Amino acid sequence: MNFLEKSKEIRNEYIEVGYFFEQCQRLFGLQLVSENKGFGRKITDRSIHRPGLALAGFIELFTFNRVQLFGNTEVRYLNSLTKAKKIKAITKFFSFEIPCVIFTNDTEPDTDFKKIARQKKVSIYKTGHSTTKAVYHLSDFLDDQFATQITIHGALVDVYGVGLLFVGRSGIGKSEVTLDLVERGHRLVADDVILATRKGEGILMGSGTSLMKHFMEIRGLGLLNVEKIFGIRSIRFQKRIEVIVVLEEWDSEIEYTRTGLDSSTTSILDVEVQTVRLPIFPGKNITVISEVIALNYLLKHYGYDPAQDMAGRIKQNIENKRKSKEKRSVIYFEHDFE
């Protein structure tokens, strides 16, 4: 699609441990249990590593560049060793360029562990979550940080719980349609610049930039703060992109779909998104049509496709006429005395 021609991909090569701690402290209650050294170290992998085998001496497959997570297994293994063997295992562990270490279940490392970590300038954290839950939360956060993003010029609106991404040439009216939808009670996610991020298999999330947030630009009027004008209920910070609505001028030479039997999709970051090409001309109510696009998407999501239903009705009608010997059928209408 043309709207992707100027889009560019963005990807983090790394994040610093200090940023990781700052965000995870706010989100998951991560606590620092050592000196704040090693905040400048880099995390370059989205996965979490549990270093049980590395502590036991098997380092052939030790992915030391990942965040290292110590659960009950790792802690009990270290506690089972003699002091000399434990110090040797910890020293060997910290001989690698470890980004940081996290202890789960509110467990704190002993003095020897803290001392060696301080010498190597590696920060240590703890969380009250279980190991399984900590892996889930931290992996989800890191997955977002290292996910590939793409910037798209358009407007993203939550319409009846469906994420509609409006795209089209500059000045065609994307912001005006968005503003009309917001005025009708729907929710703005972002206008002008959309950050699309692949989240798991087949899920594309959209959000705005930290600068624009929920500002909109309306030609002839200027900048608007949607949250301040329409209230907190008129916005949301992110939404799954489920339908792309391509706004384009009416062209009599183009054959637009009239039945909906041939659905179209657009691939964004290898995610196929349903796409609707919507020709516009003066007098056409794009806002109402947009609401119907969202409602129709919901119907299809729950198993009902009007185009398929009509195709089935036509096929059944043809079959009935073929079998019937009557050339003319009369429908009986009840009397209407209103």
C-alpha cells in the first residue's frame, strides 16, 4: 500500500540497565538490593536466563548477555555448596559480562554474592513475584523494548472496541473524520504519527509518540488537545490495529468492492490486517460508514459474514427455482389496516 512507502522501521539494539530498573521498578516493584553500580551496562537480548547450569560449571551454552534470574533452584544450589565452592561458582559466574541479576520471591543474596557483584560493578535486584510470574512480566517488558516498530502517517481510533487506522494522502480528511468520531463518543489513540509494534503472533499494536500524545492538527483551526476538550473518556494510550481504512478520492475508473466477498489485507511487520478502501466525495458520511466498518468487523469476528450470508441466500434461491415447477411464485401479504 502507498501509505507504507514513507514508513520507517525502528528497533532498539540495546537498553541500559538503569532504564530497565527505572521502568520495572514502576511497573513491577523491582527493588535495588546492592549499590547502584552497573546502571550503564547494556541489555542486548529480550530473553531472561536462569543460570543454574552455569553455576554448576557448564558454561558452553551460557547466555551471559541476558538478564540473569535467580529463583529458588539457583539459591538453594548455592546454599548447598561449601563456602569455598560457592565463592568459586559465583566468581566464575561474574567473570562474564553480566548485565544485571534479579532474585525472585523476595530473596536477597548473601554477603559474598553482593561483594563479588560490587567488585564487578553489576547491580542486583529483587522482586516479590514468584519466578514464573517474574519471567512472564520481565519477558513481556523486554519483548516490547526490542520489538520492531514502524511509523505510519495516519490516525488511530477505537470505534466500538475496534482499532480503525485511517490512512490516505495528506489533507484528505483523516483528522476531521477522527475528530467527528471522538465527538460521537469514540476514543482517540493517536493522530498524525502512529507507532505500530508487533506483539506476539498476528497482533499489531498502535500508539502515539510521547511528544504528540493526544494532540490533533486540524487545517484552518490549528492544534487541539483532545483530552482537555472532550475529557479522559475520549482517549486511550494504545489499541490493537484491526482494520485499515484507506481514504481516497472517488475515481470512476476504479472498480470498488460492492459485495465484500473479496476481502483485502495489508501486511505490516508480517501481520496481515484487514483493509477497506473507502472512496470519498462531497456529501458522503464517512463517520457513519466508519462506525459500520467497526460493527461489521465485530460481526465477522463472532462468526457472521453478511456477504457470505447473501451469497448463500442467492444460491439457495436459484436452487429452489430450479427444483420448483411453478414459473411464478406469489408471496402472501397479511392485511395491513394501520
